[in-house]
Amino acid sequence: MVTALLLIIIYLSFISLGLPDTIIGVTIPALQKDFGIPLAAGGFLSMIVICGTVFSSFLSDNIIRKFGTGKVVLVSCLLTGFALLGFSQSPSFYWLLILAFPLGFGGGTVDVALNNYVAHHFKAHHMNWLHSCWGVGATLGPVIMSMRLNRSSWQAGFSSIAAIQLSFALLLLLSLSLWEKHKASEQTEQNDTVYVRKRIFSIKGIPLSLATMLLYCAAEIGVGLWGSSYLISEKSFTEDSAARLIALYYAGITTGRIASGVVSFKLNNSQLIRFGVLLASLGVILLFLPLHSSFAGAGIIITGLGLAPIFPAMIHETPVRFGKKLSQKIIGYQMGFAYIGSGFVPPLLGIIYQEAGLSFYPITLLLITSSLFLVTERLNVIIDKKNANLKLNIALDNEN
């Protein structure tokens, strides 16, 4: 009963995590109108949020070890809630820039804490469904904001989402006791030496694991950010139909993760990752084949379905590949590199498309998904070799 209640709290927390992640882009036109800022300023605001998230992801291991998962999630939720409340009361754009960092910082620690917790204590289908919950929050955020923009103002939108966040924080406060039964295991996990944790980059497979997260998020955000422009410019879609397809792309990621949770009863994480990368690559190939435009639309949706299982499977496999003692720190770095991939690579792609044309959109995406396939397969080879050596050493020890 306690485990089921805790799992519900974790799912709700990930919905809460997704709520603020997709609302800044929706508010940029209104911010431009009210504060007289250029379009690029909106991107700068988003960049500060991502910097806060990356910073907290890299620090998260020490923070979670010191305070425990439950308290970290509670405080982080409060931090994002009050940052959003500050957004709603900001008298100038400069205040938004100041508040953007704590907004990102709170989100990063929650992301790492819950991903690591689920990777340790729950099976793969729960990890997939956890990230589906993020998709629910990421979908609801713009819906709430657009409703407030239509009826009132962007300030009211931030205020409404802040109220939801702070309500989640109250729920987390009331549920702190549910985390206590895991306190002993968390303390045990702290007993790995600082020396080993500082040498984390020297562990075989870690750089490839980090590269996987960066490439995955570069692909996911790259498709969503520039997909509509490509469909309109190169495939003659209308603005409305292109926007609907991008919405279906994100819906594909969410529903794909729900389906992956079911499929995970039959396939392991490595198989899910391989299948996902190949399916995503197929979707990208459909984007630039000289076929009817409907194939390009199908390609966008198939790419989303393919990308769906990769991120949660990578996170869930981390304790298995590198051990539970180091997984929290590794997941922190994985999340940091994931946010670097989502925050910095897509804007760089935009520069390429501006100079070379949007016809390069599917080519760059195929390069990313191909690199993702090579990196994940190489990582599988390293881990398989490591496991084989471990089994051999155990067998030799038993003989002696």
C-alpha cells in the first residue's frame, strides 16, 4: 500500500515537472508585446532556465545524498512554484531573467532525484510511464497558458501554474513519511568512496552514456523545434496542419512511452533502445524521400514513436550498467548532458538551416540518429564485455 501511494506521488511529481517546461515559448509573443523585447530575448530567457537545470543536475548527487530524495523533491517543487509566482508578478523582463535560473535549478534536481529513485526501486515499465507523466505535464502547461492568454494575461497563466506547483508541494510535504522506509538504503548507497566518484569519467562506457543523452535530446527537441518550419517550407504544409503534426509528434512520444512500458515486459532496455533508434531513423528517412507530403507527416509521427523509449530506458539501465552506488551521480551527469543537447544543439541547427536552407533538416537529423545508433551499440559492446569478464572472474574465484 505504501509503495503504491509513493508511486502515485512520484507520477504526480513528474506531471508537475513537465508543467513549466513548455510554457515559455507560448508566452514569448505576449512578453514581446508587453516588454518591447526582441524575439531573441525569449530564447535567452529559455537558455537561462536550461543553464539552471544543467547546473543543478551536476550538483544533484551531493544535494540528494545530504538531504534525501523526499526533501529534495519537496524543496525543488517549492523553488519552481515560487519562481513561477515571481514570473507572474515581474514588473520588467529583467526580473524574468533573474527568476529563470531558480526555475531551472528546481526542475533539474527533481529530474535527477526521481529518475534515480525509480531506476533503483521500480521496474522498467514504471520508468516509461514516469516519463509519460512528464509528457502529460508538458502538454497541460501550454494548454493552461493559452487559456489564460485568451481570457486574461500571461501573468495569470504563470500564476495558475504556480498555484498547481505549490499544491503539489503541499502534497509532497504530507507524504514525506512515505520516503522514510527507504532512508536506510539511501544511506547505504552513500558509502562509496569520494575517490571513486571523482574518477567517474574514467569508467568505461560513461562518456558514451553521456553522449547518448546529448544526442537523444538534440534529436527530440530538434524535430519539435524545426519540424513545423520544414513541413511548411519544403513539403507545402499549411501553418495549421504543420502545427497539428508537431502536436501529434509529442503525443507520439507520450503514447509511445506508455506502450513501451507494456513492451518492456517482453524486451529489455537495450532492445528497446535499439528498436527505438531504428524506428526514429526510419521516420527521419521518410521526411526527405521524394514522396507525397503525407509520408513526411507520417515520418514526423514515426520519429516521435521511435524516440519514445530511448530516454527512460537509458536512465533505467544506468544502475544495471554501472552499479547502484554510482548511479545517482551518473544520472545527474546524464541529465546535465541531456539538457545541453536540448538547449544548445537545436539553436545551432537553426543557424545551419538559416545559412544552408531547411532542406538540410532531415539530413542533420539522420546524422544525429545514426550517431545515436553507433554510440548505443558501442556502449552495448562495452557493457557486454564487462559483464562477460565479471562472470569469468566469479567462475575463477569459485574454482579457487
